[in-house]
Amino acid sequence: MSDQAGGTSFTHTDLPQVGKRVLRIGVAGNYGLQTSDIQHAADQGVGFWLWSPHFKKVTPVLKDLLRRERERHVVAAYTGTYGTIITAGQVRKGTEKALRLLGIDQIDVLLVGWLGRVSRFTPRIQDELVRLQQEGKVKALGTSIHDRVRAGKLARDSILDLFMIRYNAKHPGAEQDIFPYLEQRQPSVIAYTATSWRQLLKPIKGLKMPAWPGSPAANGRPPPLTPQLCYRFCLTSPHVNVVLTGPKTRDQLDENLGALEAGALSSDEEAWVREYGRRVKAKKRLPYI
Ligand SMILES: NC(=O)c1ccc[n+]([C@@H]2O[C@H](COP(=O)([O-])OP(=O)(O)OC[C@H]3O[C@@H](n4cnc5c(N)ncnc54)[C@H](OP(=O)(O)O)[C@@H]3O)[C@@H](O)[C@H]2O)c1
């Protein structure tokens, strides 16, 4: 995929906090991809990888990619530490284990994965994270977080350089809760749940929509959304650096990467997709978010 510009183009983005430029679709290999599919994704230009010690099929090939082309790949790593009561010691142990498993001496982005509504981000934990950064074991600090209001506050003022957040046509609330707070420190944004746990991909009984922009009514265009429309919706936002995809198969992976070739949604298409998400939300509310 060609990439001429700096900054964020439709296909590529700079991640200044890690000093690398990557394709704007990142891959998570924990929903079914095989080891060889990861190499295939890398061959298509993928350079942003979500990883945890539990992603066992991914680890050998990612380790190999990192050994061969360290400068091209960004690993955003969970430490394998979850729950609400986390200690600074667990953070260090998890980080050192991740470095060992991946055979690298620095993690590009260490993801704090436990910052839910009730969990703590204590000064001791923050000090440990900064120490890991100062020791060079971690380049940038990030979080994978569902609590958008907390994410907005942390985006404004915290040690975190990158926010992995829920953002899709059904749940576009980051536009109010997070995006307005990026300006001051300019942390990077990684979107997940583009398909809203697949809800945007499945037909919903009784949900009616006007015709797809520029099409006659019954021509087989969505609803529901196609996977590419889900990812293109995220990529069309100027605030999103990378959208994650968690394909189950290589065919899904290839289809989803095709979103980059398809380009940004037009304003009419974006409005349609947004309206579809709004109607899905009215029918399928999730009580826990
Ligand atoms: N979702 C969360 O709340 C959350 C939170 C933190 C971290 N994460 C992590 O973020 C990563 C990405 O997760 P995500 O939720 O953002 O994944 P996603 O890409 O929105 O959805 C993945 C699922 O969508 C379906 N799908 C994707 N492409 C498709 C295609 N071309 N055709 C048909 N179906 C397709 C597949 O479902 P089928 O299995 O039905 O084929 C696939 O398993 C994962 O590592 C996840 O663990 C997610």
C-alpha cells in the first residue's frame, strides 16, 4: 500500500510516542488467526500488533518478525495482569515476562489493561511504569479502557501516551468523552470494537433504513453493515490513529484490510452508517456499557 505523506493519511499514521509509522489497521490474533496468517498480515504491510502472553499462536511469528524487522513493528502489549487490585510488582514482573516471551529489550507500548470504573491507578503503580520507561524496557505507556469518561480525564492529564478505546458506529461516544481532550497532549488513539461485538454485522429484525446513499432502495447494499464499512467508519475519524481488527480467518483479514483501499466514507455514507449505528443501539442496548 503506497504511503507518501507524513502525519495521518487514510492508510498510514505516525505514532510519535513510539517513533514509528504504521498501517492504520492493526491486528489482534486472538480470535482465530493461525501463525501463518500473522506473517501474511505482515506481508500486507501490517505493523501494529496487539499482543498478550495469552496470544500463544501469535507469539512465535511475532517474535520472528521483531527479530528481523524491529523498526517496522509496533507491539502494544498487555502484561497479562488483570483485575482490580494490581501491584507495582506485578506490573514489573508482567513487563519482564513479555520482554522475555517476545525476545525484545523494549516494548513499544505497555498497555495498562485494568483501568475500569473501580480499579486503581496508584502513585506506586505509576512510578513503576515511569521507572520501566526510564530503564528503556518500555517506550510508551498506554491503556485499554472502556470507561470513556475516565479515559477523557487521563487523555487530558496523565502519564499515558496512547488510548485504546471503544469506538464504532453504534458507540461513537468517544467523540464527546475523549476526542475533545486529545488536543493538549496529543496521545495516540487506537479504536477497538469496530464491529461492536459483531452486532453491526448481523441483520436486526424490524430495523429499517433509507436506501444507501446514491443507490436505489433494493439493490442489496447494507444493512447490516459490511465489515469494511465498520472499519472505514473508524478510519474516517481524524482522531483515530489505528483501528484494530480481530479477524477469525485469513479471508476475514484480507477483506478487512481492503477497507484501506476502499478509502474514507463520504459525508453521506458516514451519516448513513452513523444513523444505522444509532438505530442498532436503540434496539440492542448493552446494560454494562
Ligand atoms: N471488544 C472489546 O471489548 C475489547 C476490549 C479490549 C480489548 N479487545 C481486544 O481488541 C482486539 C480486537 O477486538 P474487537 O472487538 O475490536 O474485534 P472486531 O474486529 O470488532 O471483531 C472481530 C469479530 O468480528 C467478526 N468479523 C471480523 N471481520 C469479519 C469479516 N470480514 N467477516 C465476517 N465477520 C467478521 C468475527 O466474528 P466471527 O467470530 O463471528 O467470525 C471476528 O471474530 C481483540 O484482541 C480483543 O481481545 C477487545
